[in-house]
Amino acid sequence: MKRLNVHFLAVTTVFIALVLFNWRYSSETFVFFGFAENKETEIRLEHSVTIHEIYVQPGERVYKGQLLMEVARAGLQLEQSALNHEVAKLQSQYQIWELGLKSTIRGLDAQKAAKVSEIKSQIEQLESEMSINQSLVRGLESISQAKDKTGRSPNQIKIEGLKEEMKLAVRPLDMEKHKLRRELASPNNPIKIQIEKLQEELGFTEMEEDKLAITAPGNGVIGSVFCKIGEQIPEFSTMLTFYEENPTLVKGYVLESLILHVNEGDSLLVNSSVRPATNCTGKVIGLGSRIVEIPERLRKISTFKTYGREVLIEIPFDNNFLQKERVVLNLFPCENDPSKKVFQAFTPPKTSAEISARQSTNLKEGVE
């Protein structure tokens, strides 16, 4: 009986020591799995097109701006021709209207010039008569010129009347000219508005024509090509897929029982499941809104269905992960938050990165 108690005490002591050791020196949280994902771009157009030429193959590395394929859009050139014809027709109408308006303005200028010239001629004739009369009566004190109460001679009164007549004659002509010039410079001319509208449509068709030369949006790899030369592709159908060179996202799945441990903004250590030296630090940027079935590749027992929450982790662009590579995600614990620690007495570190992380934390805790 005494021997049994000693054995039980020894087992209990070892168990407690292991638990305390793990609680003290474990710097990691639970582990879950995911896939490294390259950003995928599906290249499609909003109009039906015919494939004219294909210059790339699936898996081929391409560079930003590189020509991938050329397509033809039925009716685009016909539409451009019709728009150009309509624009030219309206521009001709506008030019005729503009020339007519300018001709009217020139006619008003001629009327003004004729009227002013006629009145000025009369004024000059009266001024000449006044000058002759003044020279004839100069020195003859017995003869005086007739004047009104204000001291003006009859010719002076006529001259003032002619000047007022000239103002009255010119004013409506100037007003009409001003009105026509404003109309000529107005941006609200119906023909001009219609021309501008058609030119915008023409510019849009030219942009659409530029889209017929499909180029790479950046450096990356061609995923799949879903078309062949001569094939008619419906609008919004995917013609090919393009992947960035390196994964920038990890899609992980955390077990349903552990979803409360992961929050947006948490940092994780991301390790390749088959290449321990390949790793980087990631950050949780999104959490799924529902519980889903965990993919078979990420289950501990592939035949046993498990469920969890989808987690999106952002990782640096300069990494060495492969597209769809299986990765191990280690969640860093929050400082002074024992709820995120798990017992790892029987789970020693598997990678150099894990060992370094634990040693760093142990050293920090030892100093404290």
C-alpha cells in the first residue's frame, strides 16, 4: 500500500511539473492550417469578342504590359464609322450656322459704318459752313450771327442734333452685335452640345478598341487559358486567369471550438508544412461570417469531417511560398492573456523559427 502511494505521488509530481513547465515556457498558442493563395485575376470583357491571336500558355511567366492576346469586336469599327460620319455632319451644320452669324455681324458693322459716315459728313459740312461764316463776319462789328438763348448758333444746334442722332442710330446695332457675339461664344449651342456628346461616345469606342489588345496587369504567371483562336467569346466570360508571382494571402480554417481565440489584427507565424525553413509573419485581416466544412487537405484525419471558421491572413509579398501550398499557422499569444495559451508539454518545437520564437520569449520571461 505504501509502495502504491509512493508511485502515485511520483506520477502526480511529474505530471504537475510538466504542466507547470509548459505553462511557464510555452510562448505559442494553438496551431491551425491553411493554404497560401496568389491573388487571381480573371480577364474578361463586357462585350462579345472573337479571339484573333493568343501569345501565352498556362504556367508561363509574364511581365507587366506584356501582350497576352488580341481579340476583335464585331461592329466596333462600324460604330466608330457611323459616329465619325455623324460628327462630321453636325460640324458642317455648325460651321454653316457660325458663318451665317459672323456674316450678320459683318453686315451690322457695315450698317454702323455707313450711318456713322453719313452723319459725320453732315457734321463736317455744317462745321465748314460755320467756319466760312465766322471768317466773313470777322472784323465787322455791325454784323452779328444769330444765336439762341444759350448762345448757340443754328449750325451748332444742328451739329449737336446730328451727334445725338448718330448715338441713337448706332446703339441698337451695337446691342444686336453684342447679342450675336454672345450667342456665337455660348457653350449651350444645341449643335455644339450634340457634337460633344458624340465625341465622348467616339472616345469611349476608342478606349474599347484599346481593350482589344489584352496585356498583363503586372508581373505574374498565367493560370488557365479558356479560349482558342477563332472562338467567339460571350460578354463577361473569362478568357484567361492571371496570378501574381508570390502569394499575398493565406486562407486558413480554425476549428469551431477555437474560433474565440482568433481576432482581426492578430499576428501569426506562417510556416510551410513541408519546408520548415520557409516562413514569414502574417496578420489576420478577415474572419468568415459562418461555419464551413474544413477542406480535406487541412484535416488531421482526412476521412473525418470537421468544421470551422475561415480566416484570411495577409502576408508580405517577398515570400517563397508556392500557390496553394499547405501552411501551418501559429497564433502569437496576447501579452498577459493566459486564455490563449495551450499546454504543449508533449509538442516540442518542430521548426527553427518555432525554436527561436520560444527561446526569445523564454529569455524575456527570465529577465522579468
